[in-house]
Amino acid sequence: MPVSDPPGHVYVIYERRGIVVFENGEQAAYWNCGSFDLVRYSGPYQGYCILSFQDGSTMVLKNKGTMTIPKVGKLPVSEGEGTYIKGTGRFEGIKGNMSFKAHYLIPNAKETKRDMIVFSTSTYTLPSK
């Protein structure tokens, strides 16, 4: 949605889906939603992410970050951090944080919606059983 104050200012509500692959090979479905406040494709964003595992367990994160254009003609990059706010199943009681960097793979297009790859590092604890 154009905001119309400085040229190129837009407010974006987004939803993304994908697959997460962990170092140990485990996989989870990834769903993320949130909002961007961008001027010429640069600016802050915030959102929520849910990771859903095959056994029914989930991790829920609240995240925030910044998207920037590194050089003229280059695709946007994004980096930020998140906090685990809830877990279910084997992640019940999760506490911790994560950081991430995202690199867009191709320009925005109707078919692809700007595909990207995200690299993240997490540190979390689970209550003792």
C-alpha cells in the first residue's frame, strides 16, 4: 500500500511459507507473517513465525529486522532477530532467541513472490522433564 509521503514509501503486510532444514537433517514447515514499512525497499519489519514438525510439535517466534538494498541493482537483503514465545509438544516451555540473515534469490515476480533463502542461528532451552 503506497503511503505517499516520501517517494517510494510503502506499507506491506506479508505472508511467507517454506521448509526449514536443521543441521541434523530434521525438517519443519515454516509459516511467517508480518509487516514492512519501507522507503525504496529499505526499512524495518516485524512479524511472527511458526515452525510445524511432523510429530505435531511447534515453535512460535516473534521476529523483527531490517531490509536493505546493498548496492544499486542488487537484490534486497534482510537481517534480524527473534524470540521464542511458545512451543508445543516436545518444545513446550521453550525459551530463547535466534538471529537470521536472508538473501533474495531472484527479483520479485508474480509467479515467485521474491524467493529467498534464510540462514539462522538459534539458542534455546527446554524445561527439564
